[in-house]
Amino acid sequence: MTERSQIATSFLPLPGSAPVEWVIEP
């Protein structure tokens, strides 16, 4: 799950700004 966290941070400025976006684009 750590890898997905890093990817989410890459797509979003904060890993809690929009969890739905990183879910749609993993």
C-alpha cells in the first residue's frame, strides 16, 4: 500500500486532498 500512497502524492499535492482521483487513476 506504500506504493499507492506515493503515487497518490505524485498526482495530488496532498495525500488527503482527493482520494477519489488517485483511485480513478492509480
